[in-house]
Amino acid sequence: LTEGNPRWEHTNLTYRIENYTPDLSRADVDHAIRKAFQLWSAVTPLTFSKVSEGQADILISFVRGDHGDNSRFDGPGGILAHAFQPGPRIGGDVHFDEDETWTKDFRDYNLYHVAAHELGHSLGLSHSTDIGALMFPNYFFSGDIQLSQDDIDGIQTIYGRSENPNQPMGPQTPKVCDSKLTFDAITTIRGEVMFLKDRFYIRVSYYYPEPELNFITTFWPNLPNGLQAAYEFADRDEVRFFKGNKFWAVQGQQMLPGYPKDIYSSFGFPRSVKNIDAAVFEEETGKTYFFVADKIWRYDEYQQSMDAGYPKQIAANFPGIGNKVDAVFQKDGFLYFFRGTRQYKFDPKTKRILTLQKANSWFNC
Amino acid sequence: FPAAPLKMQEDAEQTVQQYLEKYYDLKSDGEQIGRNRKSSLMVDKLKQMQEFFGLKVTEKPDAETLAVMKQARCGVPDMAPFV
């Protein structure tokens, strides 16, 4: 919340777009601003009406350099926009830096995304420390623009809930030391371990023991959110990510061309397999294990074909880890299986579970 | 690691100073008394900034901190009222 808790006392707010950027059509600007207001009106009793002339609560403009308020813009990059807290005159107004290039897609800088953030200030929110929140001060474009639960909690503290019987919920940013933390997928990558959860990765490496949490799109802008499985085929310096019946491949930060591909023609899965829960490449055998519900499939990376005799029950090869796996990776000769908040360290040589730990034990909590 | 060229260090200092002035209310006018006072204020602000962004709190403008400072962002300060 902004210091002093400034807020609008009326709920039917008006806005006016004073001028337009030449980077986009007027219709695109109108659309971006309208959608940005809709994000906030969906979770509060506030309504926003556009007026074409005269007085309005929130004035929106594209300006550059010193533009007559207490904060000049700084040319391309750096400061993208700013907005004023609720109040009369300049209160609530939003200024976009015309020295930026404004877009309606993933290129820098997406107007809808920046407008949605600035309108949060216009309504009385300050910056959030939650990297997944729209009110986080730095620009990250992760593909989808939505209010996080942190944004919703903030704005509803000021204005209360919307009258909509279906209260929208926002995504929550994973907390690395939350004992309830679970994972979508885990993979090694060039000696590090990368844990995937919703839009985020959590990365731990030998050199930087502090876990790093950020958007998956920071590394791989074209990967979708909510990946379901991932594994590293280290011989080819390749990491493969799975979602539904599609998969993508990367080398380091480079997305490999020609993806996504489907799992049927590439690996030989039958059409009855709709998605993969977890995958791991076993260096000693050159085989990749795919976990699908309560079964495993084994793929020979060098022969590039599924091994005969599969699928089998998970317990046939990995006794004790249960009949469903969320994520798995191999490190130092051991397999680490994750199911819910539990983690099993498994010795593939003796086929025995060595330890049972919390899923987030890798984060030095 | 080889020592960073002096010019780079000056650039980094300037980046940190300007960033903390803009977003963390670090005063650049004559209120501070002597170099040490100014330094300790800057360290405090740098610590606030590192805590805010979830960075490792080194109280120094390390590479990770500088990288975050160079990212494009909203012009509204993180820690001060903007009236």
C-alpha cells in the first residue's frame, strides 16, 4: 500500500487518453488501456469509463524528457512510465515515456502490461517485493498478464471485493522455504538443478548456494507456463521440456528450431498418452524413463526408439516410490523422485530408497 | 578475477548513486556530513534495495545488484512517497 493509504472515495472512475503514441494504432492503445482497467475492475467494486474530453479522474498521456512534473523521463530504457497516487489534479494520472517503443506483443515494451502496473499506482498501490506480482517494479514480460494473488490482496485491502459471486483468484509466487512446495518438473542443466513451478524456475548451483527464483521466460521466452516434465540429455547438451503432447528442446539459453514437436512421432508414444508427468535420462544406460500416471516407458536415446516390454508399472523398476511421480532428476549417480511434498533419494544400482526428505530440501532453508 | 577497469568502477558508482537517489530517496544535496556519513547512508539504501529485490544482501554493488539496477522499470520509487 502507498504511504498514507491514499484511495479514491468514489467507485465510478473516469479516464481520458490525452494523446496517443505513434508506435501503435489508436485502436490498439484504447484496447490496451481498456484491458488494463478491466484487470482491476474484475476484482474490486471499481468501474472505469472512458471520456473523450473534459475532466477525468485519471489522465493518460505519452510524454518524453522533462514533462512538467517532479520526475523527468530518461530516454529509451530505464524508466518506462510512472503514475501518481489517487488525488485531485495530477493525482491518478499516468505518464508513459514516449522515448520507449510501445508494442502489443512480447517485444519491449508491452503497453498493456505497463499500463496495468501503472494503474495499480493510480488506484493506491505501491510496489510489491513479489517478483510474480504485477506491482513488482521491474519489467518482465512472461507472456500472460494477470493479477497475482498479492496484487488482488493489495487492491482488495483498499477497495474491498468485487460483487461478482465468483471471486477471481490470482497465481501465487512459489516460496522456496514453504514446506508445502511441490514441483511441476525438475531437470539438471549444465551441472545445475532447475526446479520448475508454474511460471517460475528455482535454480541452485554449486557456485551460488542461494536459490534463485525467476520467470522461466527469462531464459527461454518461447516456453509455455506450467511445464509438466523435463530432462537433460547431456551427451547432446540438450534439455527437453514437456507439456501435454508437445515438447521443446534447448541448448543453454538457445531454443532449438523446429519445436514444439509431438511426443508420438518423436518418441513413439501411443495416442492414448496425453501428457508426461516426469522424465529422466539415466547416463549409465543411455535410457530415458518417462513417467505417465502409474507406468513407465523407457526410451533408448541412441537407438532413438522405445524399448520393448514397456510400459511397465513404476514399481517394477523403482520399488517404493509409489504409483505417481511429479518430477525426477539424476545427480551423482542417484535418482531423486518427487511426489507432492516428499522426495525420495533412490539408488538405481541396488534399487533401494536411501532417504526420504521434504521436496524443498535443496534450498538451504 | 581481474580487477575491473577504473572507468567501469566509476560507472558502477554512478549507476548506484543515481538509482538510489531516484528510487530509494538517497539525498544528493548538502545534508550529509562528510564522506563517511554519505557512504553509510548509501550502504543502508543499498541494503534496502537488495532486500526488496530478494538479492543476496552484500551491502555492495555486486554484479547481480548492478544487473537489477540496469533493468527497465517503473519510475515510481520503491521506498518513498511519490506525491
